[in-house]
Amino acid sequence: MDRHLVEARSLKPVPSSLRRPWGGDKELEAGSRAHYEDAAYYSKTYRARAEDVAFYVGLAKKRGGAVLEYGAGNGRIALPTARAGSRVTALDLSRPMLDDFRARLGAESEAVRRRVRLVLGDMRYARLRDRFELVTCPFNAFLHLYTRSDVERFLGRVRQHLAPRGLFAFDVSVPNPHELVRDPDRAYHCPRFRYPSTGEMVRYTERFDYDQARQILFVTMEFLPEGRAKASWVAPLAHRQFFPQELEALLHYNGFAIEDAWGDYKGSKLDRYSETMVLTARLRRAAS
């Protein structure tokens, strides 16, 4: 999802029944899965992201010991972490992403393969027998926790899996007021691109629909193959919006104390202009 989009006034509109399927629990299920069904597209979309990879790899090397990564996907961060020498348990809800991760591991050395364990599961409920020096939840995976009970269940699992002196690290986007007030009937587009799974040139647009009562931003991603308008398709993405002070309170009341809060992956101060929150937290003594 790119917040630097321009309005696409000339595109043929997609029926609202397709682009805004927001009406119940099924919307959240779709919004937490659809973006991760095509691993090739995901890899192409985020292949230029490197700062978060360097941050988490560096943190794992500094901490030493085993790493548990929630929302590991197809290994964009977990695989470099393993290459750097850490043992990584990579947990994700998406079978297609983990299948692609497994295929990518086939090209790695035996030493790297031995360091990686793949786990298919829901981060709110999955229980592992191990404790970890570092538990991570990178690249907005935390934003798929849509309710307070979701957050509490997940943080309960983090507490269960974190070593007594271990570190919990994660990052989320900062709610952007300009993004939250966009008209859901207006489309915004990025430059066209070649869709990796089909080889077709595709025109790509996004629509934003913010539910302020639930603090959930629904993004409808629209793909329009050139010359085949009837073959267009959509993929929903749902992200809970957590404001900084709200997030601090949720961590506090679930047994964590924030150690560091940065506005990027290089340690810059979190301030009014930050687009990303990068947080590290430890178990509060009473909760350990």
C-alpha cells in the first residue's frame, strides 16, 4: 500500500459491490488474507524494502539466541536473519506465503535450512514450546489485530514465548489523517506494472475507506489487465489504526514496558512527522 498515490479520474469504475465488501466478520477475514495469496506479487511489490530487513537482522545479531517472527510471510526478513546466523521460527497464517518460503529455502545452504522452522498458525492462538530471546512482528502484521481482544490474545502469546530478559520488537504505520479522510469513491493509482504471475501489463488502483468507529482502514486494491477490462479483480486489505499513545497503553496493560520508540528503522525520534513507529518492549517485572 502506497500513501503517495494520485487520483485516477479516467479509469473505468469498478462496481462498488466488488470494491467495498465491508459488512461483517468476513470482511476482516478477507482483509487479513487476500494480500498474501500471491507470493510472487508480494515479493515484487516489496522487493525494494531494505531498511526494515537491516533493522531486524541487526537486532537478532545483537541479541543472540533464537528468534520468533510473527507474520513471517515468505521470508523477506526471516531468511536474511537466518543467513546471518540466527535460528528463526517463522510463523504465518498464509499457507501460500509459507509454501513459497519453503521453496526459497531449497536454494539455501544446509546450514541456513537447519536454522529455519516454518509454522502455519494464527498469531493470536499458536502455542509453541520454546521461549525466545527476540520476538518480532514486522511490517504492519500487528495491524491485523482488529479488536482489543485480538491484541490481548496476541500479547498473551508473546508473553508466553518471550524469554524472561527477551525483547519484543515490532513496527506499524502511524495513522495518516490525510489517508483516513479520503473519499472511498475516488480511485488512486500507481504506474502500471507487469503482473508476475501472468506476465500481463496491469493498471493498479487503490481505494480507501476508513471506519472510524472500529478504527479500521479498508483498502481495496484493483487490478485491471490492459485490454481485458472484464478480467479485472480486486484484493481487500484491512489495517487497524493504532495511535501512539493508544499503543503504549495497550502494551502497558498487557504487561510490557516500551524500551525504545523510533520514527524509522535508523533510530530517529518518533515525532509528529513520523510515518512509522518502530517499538521495542520488555516484560514488566510484575508480568514476567
